[in-house]
Amino acid sequence: MRALKSFYAHVITYVGVMIALFFVDYFDRGGTWWFYWPLIGWGIAVAVHAFETYGSGWEKWEIRKLMEEDEGREQWAIAVAHSGSRVSKTQRQ
């Protein structure tokens, strides 16, 4: 979980800095666009971080997430089934 939080922090920082660099480049009026070079370089680092975070454990993480969602749906269905079996006096009339 800690690795996942670290990755999300890295992505948020990356996006924020790239937006700032875009505006710096836009208002620089130097004639050439340069912001895409750090975008590409740092993007590669973010991709490597993503692979390290999700890498081989990604499938296990995704399966666990799906199983937890399925368990939640099953519990919800059981709760609905039990609540539907009780008919109040006002519903009988």
C-alpha cells in the first residue's frame, strides 16, 4: 500500500510540474518549444515507477480487488434478500 501511495504522489507531482513547465514555456516566447523534453524524460521515470509498483504483483492486486468487490456485492445481495422477506403490516393491506 505504501508503494502505491508513493506512485500516486509521483504521478501528481509529475502532472503538476509538467503543467507549470508548459505555461513557463508558453509565456517564455523563445520561439521553440522545450517543455516536452522534461515531459518525455520524467514520463519514462514515471513509467518505470509504475512497472515497479504494479509489475508482477499487479495481477494479484487486481484479483484481490475484484474479489473484495464481489464479496461486497454478495453481502449487499444477502442484505437485500433479508430485508425483502419482511413485509410490514401496511404493505399487507
